[in-house]
Amino acid sequence: MPRFAQLVLGPAGTGKSTYCGALYNHIKATDPHRPVHVVNLDPAATDLAYAPTVDIRTFVTAEGAAEAHGLGPNGALVWCMEHLVAHPEWLEDQ
């Protein structure tokens, strides 16, 4: 079976999570046996419209980074991405 992937990017509030949830539900409704995996790499995500297979928030959160390092929301996101890049084994293990 061929494999496909989509990378969904965009600013906050544009419907990325809603889209991923709708696509997941559509695939499962049309082919219930097809494996589908959704990976959340947004450490500031809340109220996801899907249950991610891999979720960065189990490794690091923007809220935790902001509190621990005295950062604002943008700085916390940058810190989280730098932390992920510094620890690629976490993502590889997932």
C-alpha cells in the first residue's frame, strides 16, 4: 500500500486542528481499516479536534517553557522547537 503524508502549517486560529480532525474522520469513514496517524508538533495546542498518535505536548509544552524560563508566548514556542531539535531521539522514538 502506498504511503502518503501531509504537513499542515499556518498561523494560530486558522483551522489546522479542525482540518486534521476532519481528514482523519473522513479517511476512517471511507476506509476503516486504513492506518491513519496524526502527529501534533504544536506545543501550545489546546482542544485538538483529533487524538494524535504522537503529541509533542507529552515531551514539552509552551506553557511549561514560558513558566520555567520567563518567556512570552512566541519565545516559549521558539524554545520548545529548539528543545525538540536538540533532542531528536524523542521524535525518532515516537
